[in-house]
Amino acid sequence: MEAFVEGFHTVLQPANIFWIVIGGFLGTIVGMLPGLGPATAVAVLIPVTFGMNPTSALILMGAIYYGAMYGGSRSSILLNTPGDGSAIAATFDGYPMAQQGRAGEALAISTVASFIGGILAAIGFIFLAEPLASFALKFGPAEYFLLMLLTLSAIVSLSIGKMVKGFIAMCLGLLISTIGIDAQTGVHRFTMDIPHLSEGIEFLIVIIGVYAVGEVFYNFLTIDKDSMKEKKKVSRIWFTKEDWKRSKWPIIRNAPLGFIVGVLPGAGGSIASMMSYSTEKQLSKKPEEFGNGAVEGLAAPESSNNAASVGAMIPLLTMGIPGSGTTAVMLGALIMLGIRPGPMLFENDPGMVWTFINSMFIGNIALIIINILLVGLLIKILDTPAKVLYPIIIILAFIGTYTLSYSTVDYFMLLLFGVIGLFMKIMDFPIAPLVLAIIVGGDMEQNFRMALTASNGSFGIFFDSAISITLIIVTVLSLFYPLLIKLLRKKQKDEEKGISA
């Protein structure tokens, strides 16, 4: 408690408040840009931290991280263009809300959801850092494989009425994830003698292609400019009481889920937000509204992915293990600053740790103010004529893609995935299973092979622990849950008809 109070006093120093606000603002702006994200923002700003007080440097990098988690959903809602992988779920209902003239409500509820998720996760950090870090250590290759399998099964099960199409999209994503050099054998797979493909296909190219470029292509084919302008007229910049009533419990119950998933090294905000979306759709009394502007379908993943960014700090600080791509960049920066994250950090420098934890509370307060003030400005993007807006989206997509590896080959892949996104939209294939499979496919394959190697080829390793068995049971239930719900609702309707008759 003494260290906590001391940390609170330290974080309230003007210099630290300044770095929190600057980091949060820069993170929000970078998070909006397609192809960039928190990892890029932290990496670019590492030189700024040289010569800084280590505590202030950690505060700045943390503010950039969760600031980008706020910002990623801005472009998802307004342009159907996720700023980062963790913002994909915000396109499912956020963009339809914007098309219905509810962009202000969508931006506001996503901001509040991110704030509540971040605050609850920061509270969880204080009390659960040590036990959750110990729990994360119990996850071996078999458990990680089953966790990713659960995520994929949950997202496919969301495709109610088109589960076969969802399964096909997922398989296509897994196939794409195998392109490149096999990490275990060094064999080139499906590279077609193109050297650039040896490193595989960056999942952000796929995200930008199928969402941003595919959406632009689709709108050029189908757009009705007059009706579009009427749809996008924004009536308000704050959510209604009904929106809050529908969102408050999804926000509260998905923050802990995102926090726990964020603690698992390698899981990250993408898996957390997808699991939250899946959970809410399965719990909802109106699942048919999901994908058509359901406010809880936006609020739940926003709360979850921001909580995941806080959770990812636990393995970084307690074990020195990066919980996400961004914390991997932060780890390198901290080592350069002479800070060695790990179990002894809490004993050797408790003041710095507790100052950083307190900065999360201040940072989330600063970010909700920044993002609420930006709502009125951001919704003006929707007033931009289509002939101006869509070329801008394409330009941003190409700039974001080029900054990933500075290769023109990525341009051709971007256009290819734009065409794939167009055809998937026309043929009514769900895009989420494709993208998520590409994100987790590589890690999923490697964990599967490492588990079999450790067990000398025995599949029994996937049933050895209580965690594995639990994940298998939940995976099976997630696949049959939509069918069970459908049968129960049908039975309920039949009973109601019988009573009325």
C-alpha cells in the first residue's frame, strides 16, 4: 500500500501527466491509420525515450499502447478499415451503425467501453498480477493450440445460417498462413519462387485488403450516392439510454475475459475481441441484430481489447515475457534503458512499477476525454463526398501497406486481397474467420507440432491437463451452441403458439 500511494504521488507530477497525455494522443492518432498500430507507434518513438527517466519512458510507452487500442476502432467504425488486428471486431457492428447515421453513438459507446475495460483491467492488475502470471506459465504448446482452436471454432459458430461458408473462409485463412519458410524445417512452402513470400504474408495486408480495399471496390460497384448521403446523416454524438442499457453488462463481463486472454503470451487483443464478440452473440436474445448495428456487438469487443492491452503488461513486468507484439517492442526498449523486467522488478524497484500501474488509471481518464472531444470532429469524415473519401482510403491503405516492409510486392498482394474481399462480400462469405485464421494460423501450427514433438507423436498430450480438457469441452460446446439455441427458441415459439391457441 505504501508503494501504491508513493506511485500515485509520482504519477501526478506534471512531467508524467504530460507524457501520459502526449502518449495517449499520439497512440490514438496512430491507431486510426491502417497498417500501423501500437507496436509501430512504440517502435517509432523509442528514440524519444533515450535520456528520459526510465519511469517516464515506461509511462509514455504504456500510454501509446492503450491509446492505440482506443484509436484502432475509429477507422473501423467510420471507414470499415481496422487500424490494427484487435480492431477487426469493431467493423462488424460499428460500421453498420455509421451507415445508419449512428456514427456519433458508435464512437461514444466504444470510447466509454474502452475506458471501463481499461479501468477494470488496471484494478485487476493490482490484485491478480502474481496469480495470473503463475497461471499463464501452466500453458504449454498443447494448451495454446487448443486455445486458438477454441477461438476459431467460436468465430465460425457466429456465422449462423452460413456456417459452411464460415468454415471454408477459415480453411482458406489457415492455408494462407502456411505460406513462407517452415519455422521448424526451413523448407519454403507455397512461395512460388518469390523471395518476398519467404517471410509469409503479413496479416495486416490481409486486413487492409479485405476490409478497406474490398469495401471500396464493393461500394464502387453498388453505391447509390443519394441514399448513401441520407444514411450517413449523423443525428447525435452521444449514445442513448437504451444503448447504455444494452451495453453496460456486455462491457463489464467482457473486460475480465479480455484481461485474462491478454495475460496469455501471444494471445493478444485480436483473440480477446473475437472471443468477446462470439460470447455476446451467443448470449444475446437478439443474435440476428449482430452484424447489422447491434450496439453491444461493438461495446463488448472494445472493452475486451483494451483490457487485453493492460493484461499483456503482466507477463512483461512479472516474467519478462512479452504478451503481445507491442510488449515485445517495449521489452527491447526497457532493456536498452537498463530496466530488466522479471520477478525481481517488483522487489528492486517497486516505485517504478506502482507508478506505471497508477498511470493506467490517469491514462484512461485522459483518453476518454481526448476521444470524446474528437467525436464531433471525426464524424465530419462522413460528410466527405464518396469520390473524395474512397481515394483517400485507398491512399491510406497503400501507405500503411508500404510501411510494413517497404516492398512493392505488398501492393500486388493488397490488391489481390481487395479482390478476394470483394468476392467474399458479393457471395456473402463471412470475412472474420479468414482474417482470424491468418492471424493465429502460424502460431497454431507451431504449437501443434511442438506438442506432438514433446510427446513423441502421441495425441494424448492434448488430454493431459485440466486446462486442455476444459478447452476441448468449450470448443465442442461452441460449435453446437447455435444449434441448441435455435432448437430451444423454436420449442419456445411452439409453446407460445400453443398457449395463444
